[in-house]
Amino acid sequence: MSSPKYGAAFINRQSFIELDARERATALLDAGTSRELVGPFDRVESPWLPMQGVTPQEDDGCVVMKGKIAGQAAVVIALEGAFQGGSMGEVSGEKMTAALDLARADNEKGIPTSAVILLETGGVRLQEANLGLAAIAEVMASILALRKHAPVICLTAGTVGCFGGMSLAAGLASYVVLTREGRLGMNGPEVIEQENGVDEFDSTDHALVWAIHGGEQRVDMGLADALVDDDTPQVVDAIRRLVLKGPPPVHRSSQVSLYRRRIEALDASRQWDPKELRALWTSNGFREDKR
Amino acid sequence: MEQIKLQYPARRKVSKRAHAGVVGSGDLEVLFEPAEGETAHVVIRTSVDGFGDTWKAVLDRFFTKYDGMVRIQINDAGATPGSVMLRLEQAVEASEQ
């Protein structure tokens, strides 16, 4: 990494992670095509946070932008990881669901419209409890309805990562794109440590956390489709390619027998190394979904 | 959470609205909207109670050099006075581009 070539590339890259949700959404859409729906000036904020003494954000941490990607109609829905950990509340969830449903309606009218969901989230917003859970269920139903028509692409660049209920939503996506810094998993490191103790999982051990939840591991295990550098042109290019590719012939979440076989092949009586797991799951016999 | 309302004299029309920042720890969100009338209205919601005097001092200073006819909304998650001033100036820049 000390060679001048890598040094210059690192210094000159345009970081995607450093962009906020609004800037990320704008960056993914073709220049000059983006238009925000239900933005901060519409003041559709969480009614529940002020009751609990928490300052709300005017867009409830969910940015919805309509525009074009590679010349095709698309909607980008970006969660702001810096606001309440990107958590899903009643309003942010409804914005995401409505945007996905409008994209489905456009597809049914003959206007191919794909969706890109930028997930930086710990899942349900605890202050909104059941409403957050319901919101995630609705998002998942809307992803399932839309993905028949057009690709639904989930992107987690970091640094929050994608955890909790929204990791299940990512599991339903047509494609998942991650950076090396991005993390994807159902239970986050702190949650595992809190529930099962530090012997089970040391959340302060970053090498361990990224070896398990990190983008490289998730892509190489086949739980995500593309690994990109934290470089805006590279991220934009990956999203464009997947939009143009259209929905996959079989979605990951429909490959039930493949994932059942993969899990059955794991001997839970011994500790597995993350790299061993990659090797096993990508070996012959674990690649195709045989029904 | 505490709500603080402040008013300042204004005389210059502002043509564009502007948004800056995020309600994240140590940061804040600022919304500028053009308004009628020669008074600028500021509404602050902050998660940290008991800093009314500090807010007034920061906004007093801001309005010594700003005279736009605007409605300002601030949603704060514990930003320092320096961060508040930078976000206000960022919003001014965006509203006058």
C-alpha cells in the first residue's frame, strides 16, 4: 500500500462513505435528473420522538429521490446513518414503502423503474417499537412485489452497516452491494456480546467483526453480489451495471434448498474460521440451487 | 428536549430555501426558508436542556452580520456553538448561491 500508485489512488478517490444520505442518493442518479420526494421542507417528521425528549429530523432520516440511473427511471431511498443510527421508524418506513410501491405501480404501467436502497441502519427504531417492526414488514412486502418487475438493489457502504430487521430486507433484494468497510448481519456485534457474553463474540475486536460481518466476507460467502471500493465513481458504476442487468433469474431468497444444504454442511460442534466457511460454501456442490 | 424561539430584525429578501446538516450526535440540522415581513423568526429544538442563554448569544452574533428575511428552524443534537455557526453559514451560502 506504500507504493506511489496506491497512495495517489487513495488520496484522489472521492469517498462515498463520507457523503451524507442526500449526497449519496444524488451521486447515484444521473447528473441533473434527481428530484427529492417528501424532503425536509415538507416537515413529515416522527411524532413519537419529541414525546420522548428526542429531537426529530425533518426528513426522519430517510431521503427519497426520483430520477434516472443509466438513463432508466429509478428511485433511490437512502437512510441517514448519523440520525438515530439510521433506525426505521413509522415515518421513515412509510416513506420507503411508499417509494417502493410507486416504483411497482410505474412498472405495472409499463415504465421500467428500479429501486436502490442505501442501508445504514441498526434496524427498528426502539423508540417507535412495534411501529418500526411493522414498517420493516411492509418494506419487505414491497420489495417482494417490486423485484418481480425490476431490480431492487441494496447498498451498504458503511460505516453504520446493515443490521437487525433491515438485514432481512437486504436478504430479499435482487442484488446486494457492499464495500470492505460495510457490514451486513442480523445481530450486530454489540448485540451478540450483550446476549451471549464476550467469550462468544468480542465486539471490540475489529478484525473479528469484519472477518465475520465485513463486506469482503459477505460477498465471498455468496450473501452479497458485488464488492466495491469506497470510491464514488466505482459505486455508481456498480449500481448502473446491476440496474441494466435487470432482476436475476432466481432471487437469492428463493434458493431455499441451496442455503439449507449449506447450513446442513456446517458441523456446529467445532469452531469455523471465516475463510474456511467461504471455501466450503463456494466449493462445488454449493453453488447451484438444486431443487 | 427544549424549544427556544428568537426574533431578529431583517430587511433583505432571500430567494432560495436551504438545508444543511444532520441531527446526529454533536451536530444539527438547519433549515432556511424565505419569509415575508421584516422579522427573521428562529425556532430551535435541542436535545440538551438549559442552554437558552448560549443559543441566544450564538444567534445574536449571527444576526450582527445577517439580515435575510427568513424563517430558520434548527434541530439540534448537542452541537457546540462553533458547529452551530458553521451550519448557519453553510445554510446562508446555499440560500444565496
